[in-house]
Amino acid sequence: MKIGVVGASGYVGGETLRLLVNHPEVEITMVTSRQHAGEYIHRVHPSLKGFTDLTFSELDYDKMSDKCDLVFTAVPHGTATEIVKTLYDRDIKIIDLSADYRLHDPKDYDKWYGWKHPHPDYLPKSVFGIPEMHREQIKNAQLVSCPGCMAVTSILALAPLIRNDLIDTEHIIVDAKIGSSGAGSGSGTAHAMRAGVIRPYKPAKHRHTGEIEQELSEIAGKKIHISMSPHAVDVVRGILCTNHTFMKNHIDEKELWKLYRQAYGEEKFIRLIRDKNGLYKFPDPKFIVGSNFCDIGFELDEDNNRLIILSASDNLMKGAAGSAIQNMNIMAGFDEMAGLKYTPLTPV
Amino acid sequence: MKIGVVGASGYVGGETLRLLVNHPEVEITMVTSRQHAGEYIHRVHPSLKGFTDLTFSELDYDKMSDKCDLVFTAVPHGTATEIVKTLYDRDIKIIDLSADYRLHDPKDYDKWYGWKHPHPDYLPKSVFGIPEMHREQIKNAQLVSCPGCMAVTSILALAPLIRNDLIDTEHIIVDAKIGSSGAGSGSGTAHAMRAGVIRPYKPAKHRHTGEIEQELSEIAGKKIHISMSPHAVDVVRGILCTNHTFMKNHIDEKELWKLYRQAYGEEKFIRLIRDKNGLYKFPDPKFIVGSNFCDIGFELDEDNNRLIILSASDNLMKGAAGSAIQNMNIMAGFDEMAGLKYTPLTPV
Amino acid sequence: MKIGVVGASGYVGGETLRLLVNHPEVEITMVTSRQHAGEYIHRVHPSLKGFTDLTFSELDYDKMSDKCDLVFTAVPHGTATEIVKTLYDRDIKIIDLSADYRLHDPKDYDKWYGWKHPHPDYLPKSVFGIPEMHREQIKNAQLVSCPGCMAVTSILALAPLIRNDLIDTEHIIVDAKIGSSGAGSGSGTAHAMRAGVIRPYKPAKHRHTGEIEQELSEIAGKKIHISMSPHAVDVVRGILCTNHTFMKNHIDEKELWKLYRQAYGEEKFIRLIRDKNGLYKFPDPKFIVGSNFCDIGFELDEDNNRLIILSASDNLMKGAAGSAIQNMNIMAGFDEMAGLKYTPLTPV
Amino acid sequence: MKIGVVGASGYVGGETLRLLVNHPEVEITMVTSRQHAGEYIHRVHPSLKGFTDLTFSELDYDKMSDKCDLVFTAVPHGTATEIVKTLYDRDIKIIDLSADYRLHDPKDYDKWYGWKHPHPDYLPKSVFGIPEMHREQIKNAQLVSCPGCMAVTSILALAPLIRNDLIDTEHIIVDAKIGSSGAGSGSGTAHAMRAGVIRPYKPAKHRHTGEIEQELSEIAGKKIHISMSPHAVDVVRGILCTNHTFMKNHIDEKELWKLYRQAYGEEKFIRLIRDKNGLYKFPDPKFIVGSNFCDIGFELDEDNNRLIILSASDNLMKGAAGSAIQNMNIMAGFDEMAGLKYTPLTPV
């Protein structure tokens, strides 16, 4: 399968390339970057030196149509709207890593992004790219939109609770912690001011809230509100979502594990973490880095009728490029794990 | 004033010494450590080289009675019970940095610590050492017990809301993030396994919950339950408490600021953080390190009727030794800021 | 091929397992750990959860003889001497990751390690495991001893200069910087005291000096002395060796690159780094992490006739487990890159 | 004493302000920043909130003449040439934190900075601001130029050896490691690409080489060449210089300590580090952070006749603002330690 990557100079684009160069079923045929056109890829992504001799090119739709069966778009939010539409109209399969085709309701772009979507008629064509929830739709999709990194990490944790109507949906708190690569390569804070932070940003109204509400509301069959607050912490990769929920009725630990095993027991990229002793009692992105896993675990707080669902992922893998490759594997009929059989890199 | 420090080889003891060597009103006369008796202090605390020529000695109560007007006890939880009692009986003033005299109700030691307090009759003699709440009692106390680092950071944030009966007390979530020095010098995880973590520990039933509930219940005049979940993150010093609360009635931002200014406008060690733009919109321990401040700020999430109160402190300063010195200043009638006029160290 | 790992609970053992579970040509049949016998591997190495259901067992030589064609020994220095000999006598192929069979001259164990080698007659049976230098010997070896992490990183950088007699051999300084995983899982400093260090340790007489001198002296045909000084820095994985050398005669940059291309142009795991602009002008372990590369580059300091050779590697990969797998591939006749086609993980 | 700071929005300017707000003998009267004119200082330097109500103003020489007895200039290299000259001509005392008046020989600006100095006649008016070497000159100077952070750290370590003619001056290697705050607030790399680096930059021809050569040559009475190579490591503050030297004749450890005690025994801001055991055997910036110390220690490598002199400092303190305040104290006749009695902040 011949693959193109649009906007490949950022962290997400680079991670997508990193996975593609070792993928057993594909060939990278075109990689675009306005800023770096003409340069070798390894000038921008030194870790790929020795893995590819490709150079970046300008985005040329005719060439792309000729050369690519499927294209990953990894451009900033807002700039994907036109690119994705143009590729779609040329019958190319697209996996979009921006937010531009994630939300189904055009009004949600006004609300969460502050701009009007220019192609609202294309939104229904896009499948929200969480295979663990929408695998069948993804199989036949021409356009898949990969979820936000905190969104997918939180949704996977909360979905089984919503599906089984176990929690008070008025008090769902997603307290997220995320590393600096989540900010994108264009907008990072300098090391001296970013190192050592535990910095709240957008404690209310963070954009990923919209995606989480969309997906959980769809499951619930009613509007669900999410109270999300992300924090920047001193790692490069990794997300932990501490999802604080309150149970409607008493439910014991055993039943909960059963529920999660039913939901995810067959899923290759979800690991349920339960250990009463030892090093790894709860999900921690430290033990996820470099892999496509989302680890999920929980703790019951009987004093407060609280259920804390913890979920961890690598924001550039399951939170972005890893999900994108997983979606490609499904769309193309490859083994879903092809090119994704990475263990976490520990310790790192 | 002649000062002793019992158990001065740990991080909290070391920080107490660090503040004492530069304090304008005191003289350190005795510093004990079983393990390091006979050694120079700077062998254990290299940063103090050049500031003191004292050596550690064994704990000898007779000598301590002779040499010290006031003693800081910085020994592990559970081992302070006897030491504090003995010093108390000898009419020495004590500032205890362990948890052993924080809780007023002996039963709370069973619940939160799993042991029976051997001297329950001494618990009423101890004042809970948050000057911003109990300044008058501290003035005349013989025994002050300094609060837990996450407890004080959270209590200061939440107290004004409880006092004014503004929030739903069934859904108070304290999502705390803390650095590695909080673990104490005896029990830290090796760097390779601790670096880069975002690790939940005790997502339910953390011991500091007991202190927070005690203090807030006292204000509320009824039992308050707190849903606390701490996380280890990759800093050495610093705590951020993200206190998620839900408002009973609508209240606007202006009123809230007024409320907090009323509560803390005169307090020297509490800074209210409000900035719509720029670097420092919300409290972040990055900008607290090395100082005795607790920074407090908030964000309103109108979609969910949620009020997120953010509070940040340095766990070894306001969270331990800084509070201890502040308490000493009050007990001794010194300027409350004496020996504590440190700016945060930024960037670090 | 059936593989055993002795001492698999440490960082190096864990990394060896991490590479073996995804290696296309081998099956892990026995994994020993005294401390963890009976436990699942993923209890100790959480990142391997989902990749193997093996448990640790006690070291039983009879079972090992039955079950394993080749064994990796990853036990602490000094404890491998007996284990390796016993396995050797049972005709098992061994790749030793300790220092116990690295040095050819028994007297060097007195000098660098302070103990007398109990089996000096086995030292000649061991091949020093740098494929780029001893590939032919490794092919036919029963026992290969993997080099120290700083040693291999430095030797690969310096060997071409020594081979071509270009530098003053009285003034070779190896200033090494290394991450915390190099300390091993048993002996790491707690995070609060290790984070943020730039800490010299053993500025003279570090043990790896012995290996570097052995290998370079063999090339030079005369005794070479190395002035080595390692430093602990705040990363988990990674080594940078700044090899300061002084040129005998003037030599220009072009000639030097030619020399290094001749030496390593065909080597799959050595990358020569040369870029006048951009992000990656010199080797930096940041862009190596998780891969088996040793990146080499240099800078000429004409003012001082100095040639600075820079070399970077991942201490757990090329510096330990990666080299071990590379050696196994050669011994077993597999593709030398089998199971090692990892890109660096960037950014991390 | 009335103090102005020109260019106070960067890290060095901020650190200078941090020290000034708590200095017992001075009053800050004017603080300039083109970019932030009109804003409160704590908008840019949040750690100063509560310590000053000053705002930034434009640089106005007339007002500055009226309001200030002494001015710190903390602007980027190259932009201080005019500002310093103008202030000098107005008879204001100046402490310059740029490199623009450090080098005595105008030709050195061509060589190390690549530009011609516009006011070479002012270079002789400037005293190189290391009190431990030029205290008497500083006392009477109108213009003092503070040394570069790596330069002062290295010079203090090497000076006694040069003065006593103990080392081979053809082979002096300064291998420096430095934190991200050394890059200045305007030019830092984003966290995701800077975290975890061990990155060589300018392994030859780094600008600080010029200062070190100037100062050591002056002592030696002949031209000394320095082989300097700096590296960026993952700390925010701190420098370690590993100064590798080769001894002319044998000298034992005792004599060396005597020599260093003679050189620095009376110096308040130099600590000699010698401990055979324990945590702190060699200088490490970890134990310096926040203080004005330069810690010096060494190790003898008899195998190679090598003497490794290790020196550590905080690049924003002794390496910049701390030295600046120390120089001010001397120029103004204050206690040399006034406003600088800070212990290091440990652990941080």
C-alpha cells in the first residue's frame, strides 16, 4: 500500500513516519512539508537517519493522487479542513490527525474551536477513529478522524461505565496530566520555563471535552457533560487521565473487573492493570511510553461512593500516530497489530 | 531563642535547619540523629557547608532541656508519639512535623494510620499548625503540629468556600500532584524508575484526607467528606492541588475574588493568582519553589457548575519546614515573616 | 533457537527480554531470578505485560541444559564467574553481560575490580563482544562477553584514530556522561537526590578504563593509557562520550570523514553524524534512545590541534542488551539486524 | 543606594531583581524593558509577586541619571556596547552582565564574537568582575564586567594551578556541562526537544574560551590555550566544569589541598569539597543551586599524571547575577556577603 503523509515535520507527523518506516505492509511514497520541502527527512527527524532516504516535498494534489492510496494528514487544527476535503474528493483514503473532522455537529466547532466549519457536509463522512468503539465503521470508511490524545485516553476508561449506566453523569471529572510533546513542535515552551512545572491549562472548556462528550453522549443516548481539567507535567510523552466518578449504586470490585474484561478482554491494545502489590498497581504512562497501549485500572473509594478510573497512554502513539496506524490496518484489512507490536520502552 | 531539632537527617529536618541557620532571631543549639551522631551536619546536608559547624548528637532529654527553648521534631510518623510527650512533660515548646499529633480524635489514628494512639490525652494539647486558620491558638500553644503538605495546600484553598457554604460538600475532589521529596529521604524510589512517572498512589484513603476532613468539618460544623487522589510527578519539590468543587448556587468571578481577598488579603504567605494573559495564569509550584507561599487561583466551569480551585506550594516549605518556622515565629512573638522572606527561585 | 536468561530481574535483563519477546528467530524458554522465582515476568517488568506469560524460575543447570541452546547471563559483576563457567562446561553458548569475562589478563581483575579471577584459564575462551571489531571471532565463539556501556561507546569512537596512528596516545581524555539506568536496578540513588545532578563519579580509575585500554592497546600494538572520567546526568538512558584527543599531525575534516566511512560505512548500527546546520549537528543520546545505534561525529579545534570525537549510545541497547542480541545474531547465523530494527524513540 | 536594571526581562535580569528586592542596602528605582514597558514586573517574573510593585519602563538616560547611582545592564551580547558607554559618560557606576566589556583586547571581539568593537577605548576602563582575582580593582572601578558563567567556574578552578606553574599548559581541557537557563530567555529550545539531551554545542571555539584564556594568560605571563567543550544537559540551573589537566611534576594530594586553601581559604563564596565517603565527594551543581558558591574539588589520576579539577556553580548566581551583586557590594563598600547569604536549595 502506498502511503503519503501531509505535514510530516511535526511531532505527530514524525511519529507516523517512525511507525511507517518499519511497517511490514506499506511503502511511504510522498511526504510533504512546506517549510522543509527539498530537505531529507532525517534533517528534521534525526532518529530516522538510516531508515529512509526520502525528502520532503510540497503538497501537490495531482502527484499525491498518483502516488498514494492512503494519506495521513498531520497539519495544525484549522488547516486540515481544505486538505482533507480535496483529498476526499479525489477518492483518496484519509486518516486525519487534526481535530477538523472529529466532531459530528458543526455547531461544536463554534463552541469548542471558535470558528465555523467550512465544510459541514463532510463531517458525516468522517468516522471517529477509536477502533475499540467503531471498528466496523472504520473498516469501510474513506475518512477516519483520529481522536485527541486526552480524549481517547479518557473515553476508553469511561465508556464501559456509561454503557452500563453505573455512574452519576452530573459529576464526571477528568483530571488529565500530559507531557510536553502534546503541545506540538511549533508551540512548545522553552525548557527552562517548562521543566518542573505542574501547570494547569484550560481547567475549564478544554477542546477535547467536546470529543469526550460527543462519544459518551452517543453511548448514553443522552447529553453527557464532562468536567475536564488538563495539566502540563514534566515528561515529554505520556498522559494519565484520573477519571473521578461517583457510583449510582454500590458495585464491588469483582463485578467491575468483569465489566472491563467484557469490554476489552479481546482488545490487543488495552491492558487492564490490577495488582495489589509491587511496582505497577495503577496505570502510569511511564510503563506505556513507545507503545500503542492504553492501560486502564481503577480504585474504589467507598467512603465517598467514588470510583476512580485511571487510564494511561503515550500521547504520540495511542493518542495520535499509533491510533492512526491501527486505523489504517483496519481500513486496509491488515492484521490490526501490524507495525505496532512495540513493547513499552522501560525504563526511559 | 535556643532551638533543637530532633531527627534532622531527613529532607524535612534538613530544610528546617536550612531556614534556621539564616533566621535572625534564633540559635541552633542541638541537632539529633541516631544514625549520624557525631558527624558534621554538612556531611548529610552538603548545602549547609559553611553555614554551621554543628555535629549531630544522640537524643538526650536532659541535655535538650538544658540547651533548648523550643524543639522541632522531624521524625517519621509513629515515632514522634513518645518523643513529643517526653519533651512536653519537660515544659519545652514543640513544633512537631510528623502526623502524630495532627488529628484531634484518637479514633482517626485507627482509621487513617492503622495504629492506636498511645497518648490520646495529649491530642487536645496540640494545635493544628496553619496560622492562617489558628493564629491565636498557636500564639499560646506549647505544642503545635504542622499539617501534611498536601493537606495544608488543599485546606487553604477550600476553607473560604466551606466557610461561606458555597459548594456541594458531597462532591469535593482533591486531585493532588506532588514531587519526590514528599516521600521522605528514607523511602524514595530509585531515579530510573521514578523519573518520568505520572503515578497514582493511594487514589483513595490517603492519610492526608483525615486532616483535611477534620479542618473543613470544623469550619462547616458538620462532617465533610473529601475525595482525595494524589499522584507522583517528576519534580523534586512542589505540590499542586486541583480542587474540583460544584457550586450550590451561581456565583460570579468577581464575588469569588472578593471572598478570597477577604479571607487572605492580609496574609503574607498567601498569594492570589489572577491573570487572564501571560505566563502565570494559574498557580504552579514551578513559581513557588524555595518560598513559603501558597498560591491560590481558580477557574469557573459554567457548563458544569464547577469551580476549580487551584493551590500550589513547596512541600518542604509551606508544606513542612516553612510552616514550622512560621509557627515558631508566632509562638515566640517574632515577626511572622522572620527568616522566611524568600522569593521563589525561578527558573529552577 | 531456545534462549535462557539468567538474572533477568534487573534493567539489563529486562531489556534483553524486551528484545527477545519480539525477536523473529528465537523462543525464550527459561528465565531465572532468585528473588522473584515463581512470579510472572510482568510483575517485575510491567512493560512486558501482554508479551509473555513466562514466570521466573530458580537457576537449575540441568533444566537449563535441556531447555536452552544459548543463555544470556545478566547478573552483577563477580557473581557471573561461576555461572558462566558451569554453563560453558555444559557446552551451552553464553553471552555474558557482566564484566567477569571481558578482560583477557587476569591481573587486570586485581587492578580494576580488586579481586582475583577464580577461573583465569577461561578468560582466553571469551571473545570481547564488539561485532564491529571482532565479528569473525564472535561467529565461532561459545562465550562472548559484552562490553561495558561507556567502554563500547568510547572504543568505537577512538579505534579508527588509533588504527591509523593519528593521535597523541599520552593525552586521550574520555569525558563520559551517563543516565541513571546505568547504575543497575539494585543500586540507584533515590529520585530526589539524583534528579538534577551533574555528578562526577570515579573521575579517575573507573573500571571501564581497563576495557578501553585493552581494546585500544591491542589495535595499537602497544600499551595505551586512557584518562576517563564519567559523570551522572539527569537522563534515564543514554551515554555521551566526549573523547578529547590531540592530533600528531594536521589532518583535515574531509580526510577524517573518509577514514570513519572506511571504518564504519558498512556497519548497520553505526551512524556518522555530520551536519553543519540544524538540530542534530553532533551525536546526542536524545536521538538514540531505544535503538541499537552508536552515533559518531567530531569537531576539529585547530587552535589547540585538538580533535573531539563524540559518540552516543543507549546504555541499555548498544551498551548492553542490544549488543548482546547483535552478538547472538552473529553466533547463530541470523541476520545481524534481526530483532534490532528499532528506530530511536523521539522525542521522549 | 539607588539601583537601576537595564534589560530586566530575561533570566539574568530577573535573577538580579530577585537578589535586589531582598538586599538590605539598596533600593531599586528603575527597571527597563523595551518589550514590557508599562507592565508590572511580576507579570514577567511571577516569583517576584509580593516583593515589588515596580513596573518596567523604557530606557531613558536622563531619568536614569537622576534616579540611579548604579546600573546593572543585562542585555544581549552586542547591544550593551552603546548603553554601557552612554551610562559611563554620565558618570554612573555600571555592572555589565553581557560580554561586551569583558575582553581587554579589541581583536578578541573579532575572533570570538565576529564583530568589531565600536568603543575599543572603553575596554581598558572595564574591570573583569571576579572578586577572588581582582577585588582591589573592583573597589575603585566605575565599570565592572561580569564574567561568563562557564568562564568564571573554570577560571576559579584553574587559576591556582597556573599561578604555581604546576600543569602542562598545552593540554588543558575544560569539559563543561550546563543547564537550559544558560541559553537566555529569548533563545531556549522547546522542552520536548531539550529534555533528556546530553548535547555537545560548540565543542571547539566557544566564546567563553576567550575569557578564560585572557585571565589565565595574565596570571601565567604567557599565552595560555584552553581546549573547551560545553554540553547542554537536563537541568535548568547549574554548571559543572570538569577541568582535565596534566601535571608537570608529581605533586601529592595534601600539597594540592594546601595550595587551594591558600588561594581560597578566606573566600566566602568558594567552598573546597573533600570527602572520601558519603554523598558529596565532588562538586555537583545539585548542591549549589540558588547560592553564590563556587564549589571546587579534585581527583588525582596517577596512572596518567592527570589532575581533574572539578568546579560547580549556579549559572544565574555566581555565573551571573550573584557575581554582579558581589561586585556591587565591593564597589559600594557593603559587606561582600550582603544580600547573598543564601544556602543552596536542596533537594530541588
